[in-house]
Amino acid sequence: MDFSSINWLVVIVCTVVSMVIGAVWYNPKTFFPGWWKAMGKGDYDPSAPGDMGGGSPAMVWGLTILSAFVRALFLTMIIGALGGATLVSGAVTGFLLWLGIAAPTTLINKLFADHFKSWFYETGDHLVTFVVIGAIVGVWL
């Protein structure tokens, strides 16, 4: 793969869009309280300090941003390699990648971690993100 042919602006925009989708999805007024409970942490208490999964906030957010960047980069590469991208074909490609790779992979992890209920919250976020990023890339390329 020739990395010089990648549209880095679309990758950065999609990374930011991914973070915005996650912020809305896991907002205390949307799905965060249900996800929190599904993770076995009890009822969500907004006055209690947050749990960053055992890592420092800098590490958690740094790796989250890096992961969003890598996801945007590879969706851009895949959609670009398919050629003839449009809003619809990009969104469909995002959906198919979610359906064939992200959803079953994360489901396996959640089944073995005994957090099946949280999978619905998490995979919903991934579904929206993959489809939106695919649509953006499809329009942009």
C-alpha cells in the first residue's frame, strides 16, 4: 500500500467524527448508564468518580484516539481500494465491515468475558461509527 496516496485530511476528520459519535453514544443522557450497568458496575452515579478501566486517563484516551485513527485509516484504505466510492457504497462498505469483522469479533470477546449485555451498547456505537465513517469516506474520495 502506498501511504502517500491516502487522503490524510479525511482520516483526521473521520477520527474526530468517531470521537464525537462515541461522546454522544456514551453520554450520561444516552447509553452510558445502561452500558455501565451491563458491565456489572451497578447503577450509574454521576457524582462518583469515573473508572478508566484500571488505566490512567492519559493512557485510556491516548489509546482510544489512536484506535479511532487506525480505524479511520483502514476504512479509508479499504473503501479507496474498492474504487468508485459514493456516500451509499461507503456506508454499505462500513456496514459490511462492521457486520463481518467488528460485530462478531467483539461478540466473542464479550461472551467469554461474561459481558454479553454490554455488547449491544458497544456494537451499536461501532455500527454507527463504521457506517458514518464509510459514508464520509465514500463522499470524500
